[in-house]
Amino acid sequence: MGTLLQQIANGLIFGGLIAMVALGYTMVYGIIQLINFAHGEVFMTGAFGGLAVYSWLLPADVQQIWYVALPAMLVGGAIVALVIALLMERFAYRPLRNAPRLAPLITALGVSVFLQEAMRIFFPGASSAVPFPNAFITAPLHIGSITIPASGLLMLVVSVVLSIVLETYVNGSRMGRAMRATAQDPDTARLMGINPDRVIVLTFGIGAVLAGVGGVLYGSYIHNIDPYIGFQNGLFAFAAAVLGGIGSIRGAVIGAFVIGLIKNLADIYLPGGTAYDYVWIFILLIAVLVFRPQGLFGEAERVRA
Amino acid sequence: MKAMARPLIIVGAIVVIIGALLPWATFVLNDGAYPDKASLEFFDAPFGLTSFRLYLELLGLAGLVFALVPLRDRIRVLKAVGWGSAGIAVINTLFIVGDGGGLGAVTVADGHSAFGGLAATVGAALLLVGAYQLPKAPLAVIKPRLPFWAEWLILLVAFVALLLLVTETLTAGGHSGVSDPYIGPLFLSYLCAAGALLGVLWAFGVTKWISDMSERHRIFSIVVLLLCAVAVPFTSLGNDYWMTITANIGVYAATAIGLNIVVGLAGLLDLGYVAFMGIGAFVAANLSGAVAAEFGIRLPFIVAAIAAGIVAGIFGAVVGSPTLRVRGDYLAIVTLAFGEIFVRVSQNNIGGLTGGSNAIPNIPDLSLFGAQFNDSLTIGGIQLPGGVLYYFLIVLLVALVMFVFGNLKNSRIGRAWIAIREDEDVARAMGVKTGKLKILAFMTGATLAGLAGAVFAHKLATASYDSFQFNQSVTLLAAVILGGMGTIPGAVLGAALLFVLPEELRQFSDYRLMFFGLALVVIMRFRPQGLIADRHRRAELADEDVTGESLDDTAIKSPVAVAGVKEAGA
Amino acid sequence: MSTPVLQARDVSMIFGGLAALRNVSLSLDEGKIHGLIGPNGAGKTTFFNCLTGLYTPTTGQVLLKGTVLPGDPAAVTDAGVARTFQNIRLFPSMTVLENVLLGRHVRMKQGPLSSLFHGPAFRRGEAAARDRARELLAFVGLSRVEDELSRNLPYGDQRRLEIARALATDPAVLLLDEPTAGMNPQETEAARQLIFRIRETGVSVVVIEHDTKFIFTLCDRVSVLVQGELLIEGTPDEVRGDPRVVEAYLGKPPEEVEAELQAVQEGETP
């Protein structure tokens, strides 16, 4: 029983991580119907950005003070992720806005591969796993029979809080309304005075900040990073976004927790163990796309003549 | 500014020639003279130059001639010459600077002066500036049709020339390709020169003329091309090293053509395609009698290959079925997921079929009438290199795949696939059974990949999950896109480039995947139809009409068409 | 009285609470031309989508020659219903001939194996298809542009190509969605003549249009759709004279409309 609860806790923590990446996928797809393949890499560069801030910008004594170091890393990671995402949008995706659908998809693939390799080549030591400091409180928490590292709990809490903030913003604010309008009908939105380019940039930006923060927290939790964490976790995040309903914020978060739980439970209880956890998630993804492509909270796409 | 065009071009061309003649480096570089002794010397015997300096000289002369001779399509010709020269000049200058440690290597040092690189760069720049000032002109078209024997002769000459060009390209850095330390930039220089030559031919309408001719005499062209392919082992590429390389290119080209059916024709973005090749490879490996194989039998290769194709085809149908209801982007992800499932499953040696991280090594060599495929062969006194039989087998494989692709494309099925790609809902409204056809596309592509995989396993003598990862799928996709979606020569060219370049540019091997990613982005942005464009694709993606003229030119001819196009909107 | 070739019985289409169509019925006899008019958003194209199997009606039935329509658009086309689209949807990178050849797909028999080997049967089938396609291009007057890319054609030619492509499926019923949108008077007249010629070949036609003069001079019967409901169905005279139609749709009293129509027929500028 203790192990089950522990796995559930781990699963929820992992779900919290995935949620921060899934939100970016779902928002960008909602707005421009593009699966940003390279979004996982935004997450990855955020993690490396945080590490860079820690290793090169913070003096040694400050590095130990977590309430200064961690925020600095979070900000650094978010900024790096933001810059990468905005460059991506501006130079790789925007020129292809009206091209046939294959083009931006392939471009996204290219950007993803490029970023992975560039990071591997140019970041010192990145050809194997790079150690990531635990910039948060190191002492683990004990609740009953389960042990949660503090950084894991932090990830969970931050994820939920940010998701709620995002949901409120999108549903309540003027800009949020503009985002939803552009997602539903860009031409009409333009007629209403909304500048779709700005809205799209904002969407990419929000997704990037979330992913960047997620990346730094991921590093603190796992204690090392490598250039491929974006690819691996990106697939999970995408599965979460699809499961929850692509375009739905609530869906992405709930989907993420479900995926996190499934992954951890599959590790222990399903045949094949950790080597096959990806396989189960992929099978679930395929099943969702076949039987209920709109996911839990999404809208069914209607064929128009 | 137009008045300045001609003088600029002439001056530029002359400066390029002078640059070619000047010394290029002020001292001998670390790995030896670059290239030969020529880099240090000024040449007063103009045709005593070699390699890239010779190319520059020839390009400069060409620029001079084309600037003075009356031409209709001067601008495209000179652009080709200009960009070729610029490429050679910049690449070599940068390389010398990089390898020689600084600008001193290309200017003045130790009492030696060497302005060749800078002069050539400046000359090329002037040439280009002048060329871009020239007025636009319609693309030259060679109209007259010759009697069939004359066209056959021209085609023969053209294809043999192509063969020679290819062999020269591949051996540009030295025959074995291994020993020359400067192989990278020399190869690139050669590519620039060859590219400029092809560009000039294109501007004169020669390439289109020949390509139309080959369309008219399709069977003859295919026969000649096959003969050229068979002739390769007798050329300067006839050694073990190149046999292996060309064999690899062939296998991947066959796979790329199969992918072209799925992506290029039917428009289904399959990101896990290489898994089908892997399935074929493992089936063949397990039926080959290798020690590590699961089944202790050894079937004749032809049987194993067919089995590989069939099994892969079945999986193609399996992968295709769930994707029927999902659109473009989702389809990509689902196929990616399948590809990853394959990698995981084979990495963990499912059912003992894949050997896991130990793979299935030592797959027995193929043999025909007692001749082992890996050994050297002697025919009538000529000794052919080792592995030549694999090469011939692969030529056969590529021919088969081309046959399948070509026939399907020009049929009811091919048209339906293209319709599905362009507008699936309308295709369905026209009575096309889109579901069945999409599965057929997957199955056909998968079967071909399975066949290629079977051959691959025997050539490599190993079947390992490592050869079939996501990276390979990306590389294949890049080959198809770079070469040109929907065309056979495109897929072959793409596969060739992606497997030859890493060999030639071995110095940059670590950066290879990064450049692939970048290349994908750049190509989709600037030339989405690839290098050799299907006439439909070009029209679809690049605003040209079927004859290759840009729509701007067509507009000049037909105001009605312009009005119509404008009215019809997007 | 023979069975109507196409019959819609009380068709309703409800999308998540919004009724796009409510109890719409239509009966098309063989060899007749039936017009469908109504303001924008009245549900005309939605109705067409129900007639072609793209949408399955929430309630009601569509019968083709007495049998219920299959639920899949490809099967419906196979059964004999073909259509054109409001926003022209040709295959842009295919030539004119290839577009029409695609229309022949459903009536051709060469499967994958035959297409793989290009045997004699295959070549005969292809040649027959090309001949028929050329016949149709001649029928609509596009023979000279056979090898042009469809996207390069002027607007009016693109509409004709779409019709040729639909006719290539050998339909019993042809549904035309706003065939004269954007056309000038000469092109409109040519379109009308074309539809008469189509009728002569035995195909029954339903036409959605905004150009009411076109509809009244073309059709045997006219249905008026307003906000998803059938307002009236009858001969052109019956419909034209009904004051509800004139008010709801044309927005002006009948006498003014009559006067305008008179003026046009007498050759004065409208």
C-alpha cells in the first residue's frame, strides 16, 4: 500500500511537470493549429538557461541561498525559453502561416533537431547528463509512509497555481478574450480590431515562460539534465494535451496528471516495467486519437463543406 | 543603375580571374600545402591551375564571355556564375583563415603576400551586384524537336556526362576519400562549380530540354540510366570503399522513394517510417540462419526478402488503420509514436527477435552461383571490387522501387492519392474511398521499406535497433524533402546527398544532425519544393505554372488569366 | 407517377442545440431542374451536405431513387449524386484534364495490382477514361486548356471545370452550389445554357443560387429556405408572386421587383 501511495505521489509530481509543458502545446495548437514540435526544446533550453544562471552568474556564496538562487534561476530559465520561442515564432513559423500544413510541421521538426544538437554541441559537458543543483530546500518531506522531495512538491504546487492563474487570465482578461477569439476565427477577430500576430506572440510567450519554469524545476527535481529531456517529456506532454482535449487549458492539466499517474503506475505494475512505460503512454495516445480525438474537454471538429 | 550592370560584371569577372591566379595562402598550412603547392604561388601559365582555383578561373572567364555575348536570359546565367564563384571564394578563404590561424593567412605574413581569396571574393561580389541589376527575362526554352535517333544520341551523351559528373563529384577530394585532409572544402568547392555549371545549363534551357526529351523517350532513358548505374563499378568509383557507400545510398534511396509514396503522393507525414525498414531487416535476419537468429532456418534470400516485405506491409496496414480519422499534425504524432514503440520494443528484444542491444550480428553473406556477394569478382579479365554484387542487387532494388512508384503514380491510384493530399474532403465527395487508399499508401510504402531493410541487413551483416531510430526517420524525411517531394530523382539525390556529404565533410561530422535540422527549416522557408521539383509541387508551392515560368511572367502574357486568378482569390 | 429521383423527407439538422435545418422536404423528379434560394445563412449548403452524405440528418431521411442514402460521401457519389462547392474546390496543382480524370475514379475499375503492372486492361481503362474526360471538357467548353493547371484558370472556367469533374462521376443527380457567383451576365447566360444541356443528357439538377432572375428563368420548381425552414415550394411564378418571399428575401414590395425585372428584360440597365 505504501508503494502504491508513493507511486501516486510521484505520478502527481510528474504530472505537475508535464502540465507546464502541455499548456504550451495546447495553447499554441488552439491558436494556429500547429503542433509545435519544438516546444519540448523550449522546455529544455529553459532548464539549461537556469543552469547557466546558476553556474555563471551567481557568485558561490549566493548559490547556497535558495530563496535568491532559485528565483534567479527561474527567471533566467524563463527568459531563455521566451527568447528561443519568440525567435522560433518570428523566423520559422510566421513566414509559413499560409503554407500547406506539411511545411510548418516539418519546420518545427527541423527546429527541434537543431536545438537539441546545438545545445549538445555548444553547452559545455552536454554530450552526457549535466548535473543540476537542487536549488530548493534539500530536506525531503515525509507524509505518512511516503517521501516527497521538497522540489517535487514545489513543482506540483507551482504547476497548479500557474494553471489556475492562466485559466483565470484567459477567461477573464481582455487579452485572454482576444486569444480565445483568435483561436476560434482569426479573420473575424481581425475585423474586431484584434491583431492576430500580437496575440500569437503572446501565446507563444506564455507557453514558453511556463515551459522554462518547468524546465528549471525539473532540473531541481531530477538533479541532472541533458539535451534530450525536451524530446522525451515533450511526447508525454503532447499526449497529455491530446488526452485532455487540445485547446483546453483545464484539459491539458488534467490530462497531464493522468499521464503522470499512468506512467508511474505502469513502471511498477505493468509488464515490462520502466522500459515499456513509453509504450503504454503511446498506446493510450493512439487510442485517444482514434476513439475520441477531441479528448476529455475539447470540441469535436466538424467537417465543413 | 542598369547602365552599371555590364561594367560591374566585366570588372567583377576580371577580378575573379586575377584572384584565381594570385597566391591564396601566405604559408604552408598545418596539414600540408593547400591544395598541392598551388596555394603559395602566382600562376602565369593560366591553365596550370588545379582544383578550386581552376574552377574560379573558368567561372571568371564564363562571366566575361556571357557579359559580352548577346544573350536573352543573361540574368540567370550570370547569377549562376556569380553564386558559384562566390561560394568557392568564400568557402576557401574562410577555410584558410580558420585553418591557418587568422587573416594573416590570406593577406600578408612573413614577407609573403596572398590576396587570392580576398580578390576572388570581391570579384564575385561585384559580379553578383552587376548581375542582379540586369533586367528580368523569360526563361530560355529550346523548342525544336529532333528526329528520334538524334534525341537518343543526345540523351546518351547527357546521361554519360551525368555519370562522369557524379563520379568526379564523389572523388573530388581524392579517390579513397580518406587520406586528404582538405577533403571538406575541396568537395564543397567542387559542388559550387558543378552547381554553377548546372545553373548555367538550366538558364540556357538545356536541363529542361533534356528532361522533356527523357519524358518523351522514357523507356530508352531508363535503359540508359540502368546501364550507367551498372557501369559505376568500372569507373573511378570501383573500389571497396565506394561500393559500400553507393550501396548504402542505394538502400536509403529505395527507402526514400517508398517514403515518397506516403509523404510525397498521399501527403501522409510518417515520422516513424524507418521502423518498417527495421521490421524488414529483422525478419530477414531471423530467416538468414545467423547464429543469433530466433529461427534456426536459413531460407533463400529471395524468400526472406519477400517475407520481409510482406510482414512490413502488414505492419504498414496496422499503423495506417488508426490514423484514418486523424488529420495531418496528429497523423505525424501517431506515426512518431509507432516509431518509438518499435524502437523501445526492439531495444528490449521482444520475443527474442531483435537481439536487443546485442543486435543480430554475423548475418551470412549472400551468394549467387558460388560467388559471395562481399568478395571481389572477375569478369572477363576485369577485376571488380568487393561488394560489387551487393551493389548490383541494390541497383535492381532501386529499379524495382522506381518501377512501383512510377506506375502507381501514373494511374488511377496515384491520382487519387494526390487528390487526397490536396483536398481530402473533396476527394471523398468525388467518390474516392479515402480510407482504403490511405491504408494502401501505408502498406505500399512499408512493403518497399521492408524489402530495402532485408537487403540492408545482409549488406551490413547486422540488424540492430540502433539503425532504425527517430534520427534516421528525420534523415530520410530530410532526404525526401531536400531532394524534392514526389519525384524519383529527387529522392535519389536527397539520399545521395545525405549519405555522401557526411563522408566528404567528415570534419564536421559532429555537426551533421544540427545542419540537417537547420536545412529542414531553411528549405521549407525558401525552397519547399526541394532541389528537383515535381512539376506539380513546384507549381503548388512556388507560384510557378507547369512550364516553370513564374506566374509573374505568365501574367504579362494574359491579363485575363491575371484577372481570373485575382478574382478567384486564395 | 414514378419515384422522384431524389427525395428529402422532413430533414432536420441540429448542431449542439442550434437547428440549422428544421423539417425541410424536397422532391426532385427525373429530368427536372430544382432551384434552392434563400438569404445567407438560411441553411442551403447545410442542406446540400445532407443530400450528399457529408452530414447525417438528425431526423428525417434522404432517398435516392427510393433507397435511403448511404452515410458516407464516397458511397453517395458512387450511388449517383455529385456536387460542386460554393467556394470552388478544385485540385490546384493538377491540370484541367487530371481534375476531370479524378472524377472518373469512381467509375474506373483498375485496382492496385492492375495499376502496378500497367497491363493491357489497364491501358485500355486509362484510354477510355481520358476519352470520356476529354468529351466532358468539350461539353463544358474547356478543351483548349486541357493541360493548364487548374489554379491558373480564370474564375468562370474554374466553375465550369468543377462541373465537368462532377459530371465525370456519371451522376443521376447534380447539385450545384452557387454556380454563377461572381459571373458577369454573358457568363451567367452561358451557365444557364450549360445546365439545360446537362438536363438533356438525363441528369437531374438542384441549384443553389442568389441570382433570383437566373433561378426563375432556369428552374422547373423552386424552394425557398429561410432560417433553416422551408418557406414555400412551387413553380417560379408561384414563388415569385408570393409576397412573403419577396418581403423576407428580396426586401422590397413585389410591384417594384416586377418593374425592375421588366426593365431588365427590355434591355435597360438595372
